[in-house]
Amino acid sequence: MAAQVDSAFVRSVYDEALLNGHCYKRLGELCKTVGSRLSGSDNAEKGIRWGTAMLKSYRFDSVFTQPVMVPRWERGEVEELYFSSSVFNKKIKNQSLANYDCEAFEELPLKAVKQHKIPAVVLGGSVGTNGKITAGLVSVHSDKELDSLGKAGLLKGKMVLLNRAFPENLINTFAAYGSCVPQRVNGASKAVKYGAVAVLVRSMSNRCDLHAHTGVMMYADSLRKIPAMAVATAVANLLDQLSREDAGLRISMQLNCRTLPDRLSANVMAQSNGTKAPEKVIAFGGHFDSWDQGEGAHDDGAGCMHAFEALRILKAVGYKPKHTLRCVWWINEENGLRGATEYARKAAETGEKHIAALESDRGGFTPRGFGVDSAFLPVMNKYKSLLEPYGAGTIEKGGGGADIGPLRKFNSNVVLVGFIPDSQRYFDVHHAETDVFENVNKRELELGAAAIAVMIAILDQELE
Ligand SMILES: [Zn+2]
């Protein structure tokens, strides 16, 4: 094939992706035969073995792993959160729950009982409760409110519901996530300063439903560690209201999650060697680990399969890369970033030069385009019109990504590119039990892989 990215080449890439695609089938295998892949778990290791064997079956120039020590936090067997409220029970009896403004409530088993189970999951990294904790609840919607209630002594001995909701008027849901996620990551250490005994965090989602979304949380070293759970958005709304209406509202929590010693794991890689400058590498991929809710289908099984499929497509259409093209599945993005950190460190140590890196970690949704470093923007102007007929011609400034970011530390010239799919449904499933294969659309996933294959070829052609 002529080493040129033109409309015929782009067509051939999309034909291969859509008529002979492998990524959807492989994602299904990953989700259904391995499932979730929390760093340090046996399942993550099983997945790595599955992935290595799968990649080897395609006879790429090489398939290999890179050892990485990863943290090992376990959820434990006990994970319970209940509330008791006479006001709520009265509302059930009077059938006056319409106020709670969410259709998800139709799914709640509504009976006036002593304790109601709350759809909740402990946040990754949380300590356990060491027995049961029972306390009253205070709901806060901003750091400012947390500080003012805390300074007034109103959080002492309480559980705190960190209840800042996604700003729904933001078009990019990742921006909404970014504006709320600090309360999940740092909220426990903020609340403990005012004497809180535990935190509940509103799930990071646009949806009002009964699925809790987990994610990483961290403690300030100098402060006491208190447990932290995510509660489903619909329940956060309910608890918010009850915390104001019912002085007798009580929450009880019991958890036995724990942190074990680090464990040996690995990044997984497959590559096609460059024909002109094989010592220069273009890396592209996603993270292989996931949270233990669901199957890590969109986050980030999709990104891993995008990268594998892009490598496969370029080989299948006979593209001869100038540089080495490397599909990378980084481990431990979710709760440590150890895989990406070790990958970049090792590249610097061995003098392996990365000219570009691309990350797909926004799910397997319909592609819109790419975020690219500003230095590479003028180059992309030449190619925009080739991607536009496929709906992937939106080129934005800014090519970061958690897993490719560390490469920049050692090499300021590496061109970073982020794959940008449609973002409207990502946070419906992100880190929740609903992030399963059934929620990935075959065509959307394939279109993403094709767009990434084209982008990799552009980088390969344009960079020296
Ligand atoms: Zn992710």
C-alpha cells in the first residue's frame, strides 16, 4: 500500500473495521470470560493472560508484557449501608413520595420498615468501619457549605453526604465530572477535619437512578482515615431531603474492605515494527484495569480493543509503518497509575524514543474526533476533511490523557493525542455495575477503532 493517508486509504480502513471487525467480538470475550479487572485482583491477572494469548494469535511482530507492581485494595464481603427514617415511612404510608422527582423510585421496594438498604458501593481505597457505625446525616453541596457547617461544629460525629451534582448545562460531560470529582477523591479528608465519622458521596453521573458509581478516593496522610461510600444519585436526592425534614434520620454503615501488600502485574503490548525508523515508537492504547463493578466494558475495555483493532486494521490493509506502532494496555490507571508511570520510566531508562502517544479512555461511543497538542494542530488541518465524512473530523486543542501524560515528563517533544467520542452516555455507566458489554454498541466501537487507525497512520506519516 502506498505510504499515504488519502481518501482511498481512509475508506479501506473503515471497510476493514466495519466489514471485518474484530474488536467487538474480542471485547465480548474479555467482558464475559474475564469480567472486571481491578488492579491486584486474580481477575486482572487472568485478563492479562487472556489478552496476551489473544494478541499472540494475530502474529503481530511482537507481543510482550512489562512487569509492574500494583496496589491491591479489596472490597471485602461486608458492604452495607442503611437508613432509618420515620418521616420516610410516613411518606410511604401516605403515598406522598412524588416529591422525590425521579422515576428510579419506582424500582425501590417501598415498605415502611425499620431500615432501608441504600444502593451504595464503597470507594476504592477506603478503610473499613471496624464494626458498625451509626450516625445522623448532614448533606452539603459545596466546599464552602462544608466549611461553614464544619466551623459551626455541625459535622461533629455525623456522616456527611457530599452532594454536589453534575452541572447539567455543560455540554461535555467530562467537564461536569471534573467539576465534581474532587469531592469523591478528597472529601473524606475534608470532612474529617470537622469531626465527621464517614462520608457518602453522590455518584458521579448525569442519570438519576439506583446504580452507585465507585472510583478512587485518597486520604491526606496527616489526618484520620474515615470510610467513604458512593450512593446512587436518586438516593442522594432522597437523603438530601430527609436530612432536612427528619431530625431522627440515622445512617448505619458496615464495611470490611482492606488494603493488602502490592502485587506483581503487567502492561501488555503488541507491535508492528517500523520499516524506516523502528527505534522510534508511536504508542496507543487504554488501561486494562477496571473497577470491580460491571465488566469494565466502556472503561476501558473499549479503549484497549480500539488500540488492538487499530493495529490489526493497519496490518490487514497492508500499511507499512515508518515507525514502530505499539498497542499498549496500561495497568492500574484507576487507582495508582503505576502502569503508565513505569512505562514512561522504562522508556526513558532504555532510551526508547516516543514520537507520539494516543489514548482512548472515554468509552466506546460514536467518535467525534481527537484532541491534539497545539503544535500538531496545523498538520491536522490537512487531514480534517478526510475524517469529516466519517463523523470524526472534530479536532480540538489538548491531547492529554492519564496514561500517556507521564511520557511528557521525560520527553517534551512527544505529540499527545486523545480520542474523543460522544460523551453524553459515558457517565451513565462509568464505574458502575452497568458498565457491561451489553451497553457497548458494535458499530460505535468499530467506528472508533477505524478513526484511531487513521490517526495513527497520520502521526506515522507526519512525524520524523
Ligand atoms: Zn478509564
